[in-house]
Amino acid sequence: MKKFWLYNVFIFFLFIFFVFSCGKKKQKSIAKVDNEYIPLSFYKSEYQTFLTKIYHKDNLRNRYAYLNNLIDEKLILKYSQENQLDKDSLFLNITKNIYDQLLLNFYFDKNIKKNLIPEELELRKLFSWQNTSIHVRHLFARTMQEIQEISDKISLSEQAWETLAIECFKDSTLKFNGGNLGWYNYNDLDPIFAYNAFSLNPGEISEPIRTKDGFSIIHLLEKEHNGFLTENDFQLKKEQMAELSLNFRQNKFLLDFMDDTRKKLDIQFDKNTLLELHQFLTLVNHKKLEFIQNKQIVFYQKKHLNVSEILEKLSKLSDKQLSKIYTPFDLKQSIVGILCRERFMLNAKNQKLHEASAFQDQFEKEKKNSMIEFVLNRLKKNQILDENEIEETDKEKYFQFRNILLSKSDVFIDSAMVKNFIL
């Protein structure tokens, strides 16, 4: 009997504690939108980040401005849910792209972004380079075979540089000035190009190096140090130099990783079909698609893809990516990039990165942000308000839309908490 009484007392106090905790959570909420609370702890964290990004100080105006922004987000997400915008075909496509890119990011973070600890000597070298300008020229090729042939010709004759530049470059300036880039600071150049260029002494010529655009041979013409360096300056910027070192190593590792994947896939092309597809895409040849769509164009790891299948993959590229396809070689590189990307995606799923809570949390966050942007874009395009409002400015349309959402929602702000909380 005594045990039963003690058990009831325990349950009673547990219930009181639960109710008290819930009440306490509500009291620590700075605002409420319908049945959704905005916790003070969450608000403070987000608000602090907001102030840091815009370089503003904490004041009551900024507090209310940011809180209203969070409330607006909840109102817009509620609107999108009520109108089932998450099932819109355009948004589903946006969501798919977000998912794929995020999965790739997680894959690269795990397999490429190594925690490399740079040596003190390298940090000092990078600090010196940050206070140095170089005058540099280069020769460029798209493949290792081409750049090696250029390198062999330079070895035979130093006077061959200007002639080779005419053959290397399409850009008229670089073609006739010997590939002269002019004066540059370290941060103005591609990380791998910069690291190799600044490693040279004046007059030296590098071995062929791999960059994100292709292959280069670099000739350092002049080097100029800017100002007097102190130990105190180095210590203040030591952390930045570590980031520069990591950036260079990660970029190099990524290129090596991509090249290794291409070799493993062993991607081969039917050259004639590749040329026909390029001519079709650039309207050089007006031959109808039906004459080439079933032709096999790519072969790799016992797989065969025809023109129609490749066109479907190319259609998923952005306008910016498509605009870079000028030559058959560009088309070939784009296709190789797509196939490597597909392999990375497969590897990421095999590693079950998409099942990680960190991935899922980040995906939900980015999906919500994209939905808000999606709704606002619809508003700008007059796809939400009545036709008689289409002459209003974007700002006027937004506030009218916001007022409509507010009229359909129960919003509460704890003004005392907004005024009195301490960051």
C-alpha cells in the first residue's frame, strides 16, 4: 500500500514538472505564430549571426526588424503549405537540385576536405606572398598531352615562347603578347596557379601544372615585395594563412580526385557523333535530331549512351554552364563532368550520407529557404494577388500580401522580452 502511495506521489510530481517545463518553454518564447513558438534561444542565436553579417549594432529597431522577418517566414511557409506549393513541379525541380548539390557537398567534405595542418614555414611563406606582387606570363593547353608537347618545344628553344602563345590562345591579347597576364597579387589568381607562380624565382619557368581550366606553364618575369613585414603582423594573420593553405591543398586534391575518377570510368567517345551533336547544338548543321538521336556517343564501364540520353543529361545543366560550350572539346568536357558527378552521387548514396541527421537537417533548412524565395518570386510575377493589384511595386505587393497572411493568423510578440533580453 505504501509503495502504491509513493508511486502516485511520484507520478503527480512528474506531471507537475512536465507542466511547469512546458509553461517555462512558452515563457521563454519571444513570439508565437498560431501554434508555433519562436524560442528566445533560437532567436538570439539567429539575431547575433544577422548582426555579424550586416555589421550592425544591437538596438531595439534591429531586434524588431529581425523578429518580424522570422514571423514573416513562418507566415509564408504556412501559406505554401495551405496551397500545397511543395507539390508544384517547378518547386519539385528546385528541391531535387538542392538535394543533389547538398549531397555532393557532403560527399566532398567527407572525402576531400581533409584536416590538413600546415607547417609554420608554409604559413610564413604565404604571409610573405600576401605582401608580394608578381609579373607573370603563361602558356595554356586543355590536355596534358598538349601541354607536354609545348613544354618539350620550350626546352629546345627559349625563343619559341611567343610563337607558341599564338598557337595556344584564342584571346587576341594573350595571343600576341606572349601570354602576358601582367601584375597580380596572390588572392587575384586561381589558388593552384597562384601557389605555383609565387613559388618561382624571377626568370624561372614551371613544369606543366594542372588548374581547374586545363594546364599551364608559368614564367615568372618579376617579383616585387610590398612594405616591411613584422612578426606581430604575421601572428595577427596566421589564421588567415592557414585558411589559404587549406584552400590550395583542397583545390589540388579535388582536381586530382576528379582526374582519378575520369581514369577509372575510362570514358570513350565516338568522335564523329560528338562532332555531329556539337554541330546540332550550335546550329552549324541543321540536320534533324531524329537522324542522330539513336547514335551511340559515349562508352564507359560496359555502358553505352546514345545522343538522346546525353541530351537529356545536358538539359539539366544551368544556362551559365551551357553557355560555356563553344567547341566539341567543351562539349566532351561537359559530358565527362556530368558522368563524374553521377558517379560521385552514387558513391555518396553508397556511403549513406543522405541518411545522416546533419544532412537531413541542412536539407530541410535549405528547402524552407527555397520555398520562401519561391513564394516571393511568384508574388513578383503577380501569381498570388488579384489582377487589379499588378501595377503596384514589389514592396507594396509584399506588404499587402503580408497583411493578408497576418489577417488569417494569430501572431503574438512578447514586447517585454524583446526589450529586455541580454545578448
